Amino acid sequence: MALLVTSWSNGVESVPKDYVMPPERRAGDFVTLCKEIPVIDLQNDRSEIVQLILKACQEFGIFQVINHGVSGKMMQDMMALYDEFFNLPVEDKLGVYSEKRGNKGCMLYTSGSEYAKEDVHLWKDTLRHVCHPVEEHSPSWPDKPTRYREEVGRYVVEVRKVGFKILDLIAEGLGLNEGYFNGVSQGQTMAINHYPPCPDPSLAMGISEHTDINLITFLQQASYGLQIKKDGKWMGVDPIPNAFVVNLGCQLEIISNGKLKSVEHRGVLNSTASRTSIGTFFGPDPKLVDVVVEPAKELVTSSNPQMFKSHRYNEFKADYFAFYSKPRTDNGYVIVTRRAKKNEENDVAVQTTKVLPENYIFPVDERPGSVEVPLCQNIPLIDLSQSQSQTVQEILDACQEFGFFQVINHGVSEDLIDDTMKVVKEFFNMPIEEKEKLYSIDPTKSCKLYTSSYNYTNEEIHFWRDNLRHPCHPLDKWVHLWPEKPTNYRDVIGKYSLEVRELSLRMLELIREGLGLEPGYFGEELTGAQLLSINHYPRCQDPTLTLGLPKHADPNLITVLTQGGVYGLQVFKDGQWYGVEPLPHAFVVNIGHQLQIISNGKLRSAEHRAVTNSREAQTTIVSFVHPCQDTPIEPAKSMIDTGVPLFRPFKFKDFLKFYEEKKGDTEAMMEVYKLKP
């Protein structure tokens, strides 16, 4: 049996191994108190209170209330009661102790409610019980201290009054009818967390970061320990005597159709004193299996379309606990593909929180931020049905100035492009069990599915994407390794790969002519490999903090990409980011490092990135044509005007090795291969 932390932690000089959090899950450095969290006096003018609460719910997802109607004495008595409860002898608490979540109306446990399944434990004991109606549930509550049921019964009723008052104020602020939330707030539960002193608070956690599953939460804290995440940073919540901290849960964000936000928070420890917090949770009654939660119809308009689908609360609850029961740092594939699938359905807990996992948040100088990136109006759009001489000159100009361009009338049928996009979307929407057969972090595996990159375990920060990658040429060599599902995948993707390869070789022939290289220069040795990379970028809670792909230039010869009609591609030109408009059935053609080197710097490879959005998922299909591994690369002799090449010769496989080491950094790559004057 797992022992309660309070039964053994007193006097312990070090944190036991199974309580030591991985570095990325620890509290880290000192966190400052947030001075901006609103403190709202409920005795002020009602219209003023409504506006203050609405603003707090939109900006923070949390606020504190004073003069709320629950007496200071009652709140102090409750805190004293729970300090007394957790200091009872273990044998007096065994009557309510349980090691596993079940249907018990009242349970005491240590760490989480599935202790035996945890990879690492939380430094806390928790008493949790259902509160409403009091007369139905109080007989299952603890009978020690002897006054427990009487005092908690009165407290539950008083907090319920405040809860419904706050919900009515929120409804008024949203323009909903009074009592709108009554149907989804009948459930009332208390969770009392007790955190004993910890010998090293930097290694352990009281409660890991999470958002609440319910509608709204009231927290009474007598000492510091609550932290919230805002704008990617953790901040402390100052404990105000006799105030309630009110924070929004997932269901309220859904009902508000995203107008309000739930807040990610955690509980930290200290080394000198124990801490107790009393949480009261309002939400749907889990016993009512048919309770449906959905955006309020009054809040869904043409300018603010429905963000979340209707769902049964118990189904949402199952998804929520499944997500938070998984380790969040060891296997990103499981997490991201679950998120990706559910993003299409708009109904999983992590999707509704608008809070990103910390290991997906890019440094400030690398993230997109909130600055609007303008669409580039000058990106060349080349019609391949025009005269060849005109096409050659336009492509050459585009390769010299931009490093990329878009093509229309390219010969690949619109129906084939549509069918290909449809089949790859079907692939990413398949159940995880179907896709896991292809999942791999082995860089040598020919056909693989992974999240972020195949180097996931060694990354400091992950990309917000899932990726399916496999070789395409020669087709008969590789097609049997491709996914078997959807059942038409191999047929459709095979046709697409052949058509796009033909287009890629046509582009190279036009570039060859523009550069004045001898006929046949881009033969099989330079173009003998073709790789298909399909990126799926789920809807993202906060696109300002993360990236689908970071700034890079492609290491290959030439890239042909279709954006699937959803914006996400940006290009870096003249020190500024520009968006690339997704034109229906057009291809983006991108020059890679090898063409820049072969042209002796006359052509340029384009630095680009992929951003995410909060409205819809994006899927892109990218075809890379590149040399065979042992192919020697060097500037074409006819490109060396001065007799001195800019780049030294190398084998393509060695270039790829450096590319991985430099993480696609264009300047660093070119420095490696540039010849010194």
C-alpha cells in the first residue's frame, strides 16, 4: 500500500527518487508574484463587477474575490479543520483512504488517484469528496475530527451561493440569460490538498501543470504555492486573507466559444512549512451521463464561428484523464497525434485550454509573436503554359531574387492534387493504433511517422507537427513500404509522386537552360533520390509561441510543395518575414542548398518556416528531389566566372550530416562549405 506523504516525510533529508521530477517538469528558478491578477470586490456596483470579471476571464482566466459573503471566521475554521484532519494518526484516516480512482463519493489518497501507474509521484496528500446535495453525500465524509461533517456542510452551502453568483455575473457579461449555467453546474466537489514541507522543493512538485476539467473553481489558500502560466511564463498568485481564487475550467471556455480562457496552473512546495489549499469545483454532474456541453448558440456568429463541437461531459472527462495520465515528455508522438486527431474534432481537453506544453514554446527571438506578417505581393507566379523563353527568364529571375516561386498550369491535374490531399488527411485522422505501426525515431528507416522530428528525444523544443516521410523514386523499389491504410494511399500517392517528379525535372531543365549549363546536367546522379514529406500541423492553442517548422533552408536540390489551401508558409527576405498566399492547385517551388552551390552562388536558397493557426489544421505535401548519397557536389565549371569557385567539393551524404548538426542554419552551412579567399 502507498503511504501518505504526511506519514513519512517529516524529517526526511532528501527527496526520494520516485518523487524527483524530470528537469522539464520541475518548478525551476524563482517565480515572481503577479501583481496584475484582478482582485474584485463583490460589494461594488454590479455593472462594474461584471466588466471586471469579464476582462479578467478573457485576459487571465483567473481572479480573486473579496467581500464575497463567506465569513472570514468560517474560512479560518475550515483551514484549521483540515490542518487537524491531515495531522490525525494514519489509522484514523484509513477509513477513507483509497489507492485507485473509482466511484467512491469520498476518498483520501497520496499523489494522484492512480498512484500505482505514475512514473513519478506528487508531494501531496488529497482528500476529495462530492458535496451536493449535502444530505446525500455527507454520511460518506470523514467522521474525524468529530465536527467535520457539520462545519464542512455549512461551508459547502455558502460557497455554492458564491459560485452561482459568479456564474450569473459571467453570464451577464457574455450576454447570456441569468441562470444559463445552472444546468451544467449541478456537480460540486471538494479537493483538499495538503503539501508537507519538502527537503528540496526544486526537485519535486505539489501539483503538475494542468487546466481544470470543470466549469469554474474556487480555491482557498492560506499560504503561497499557487502559480499560473501567462504569456509562456510562470507567475505566483499572492494569497490574500479570506479571499477566494476563482479560475475558469475547460467547460466554461467551450461554452463561451473561446471568448473566455481556462488557465494552466500548478502547485509548488516549500521547505519550511506545510501548506493546505481547499478547492471547490463546479461543473456538470458526472452521474448525469447525458449532460451535453457546447458553445452557447448566442455566442456563435458568422464572424465568430463555432470553435468546439458538442460533447458529452463524461466523454470529455475520459479524454482529459487519458491525456494527463500520460507522461508528457517521453513520447511526443502519442500526445501530438492524439491532439491532432482531436483537433479535427475540437473536443479534447488540451485543445480547449489554449495553453501550450512548455517544451513546445520557442525562445522569444525565434517565435512568431503577435506581429502580423504581411503577405508578399511580389512572389513570382509563373504560368508554365507560356513561351519557354519567357518562362526560363522568369524562373531565373525568381531563383536569383527570391529562391522560390509559384507555378500554375503545371500539368499535374487538379483532381489528382485534390485526391492526394484527401488521402493524406485521411491518414492523419486515422486512429492512433493504425498509425503507430509506422512510428519510428530511427533515422535509417525508409518509411516513418514521427512528431516534431525523428530526433525528438534530443530536442530542447519540439515543432508543432506530425510528419510522415518516405522515399518515392524509383517507385517500384519503395511503394511496398508505404502505409497500407487508407487502402488507396499507395495508388494515389504513387501517381502523385510520378507527376510531381516529372514537374521537378522540368523545373530543373528550365533552370539549367537559364544558367547556360550543358544539356543533361541534372541527370540521374544529381536527381536520383526523391523523398515525400507530409506535414500535419494541428490547430494550435497559441500560434504566437510555437512553430510548425523553424527557420531553415532545404538541403536538397529542388522542392515542390502544395499548401492545401491553408496559410502557413512564410519566407524570409531582406531581413523580414513574409507570408506566402496558398493559391488553389498551385505549387510552391523552392531552391535548395545544392542548387545554390552548383550555381556557384548565382541562385539562392530560400529561408522559410511554417507557422500554425488556431482556426484549422494545415496539411502540406512536400516533394524533395536530391542527389544520391555518394554523389560529389561542386560548383559547375561554367558558373565559375573568375576561375575561383565559392564552394569546396563534397559528397551529398557529408552535407546532410553537417545540415543535421547545424539544424538547417543557412549561414552556418554556407560557412562550412565556402572556400576562404
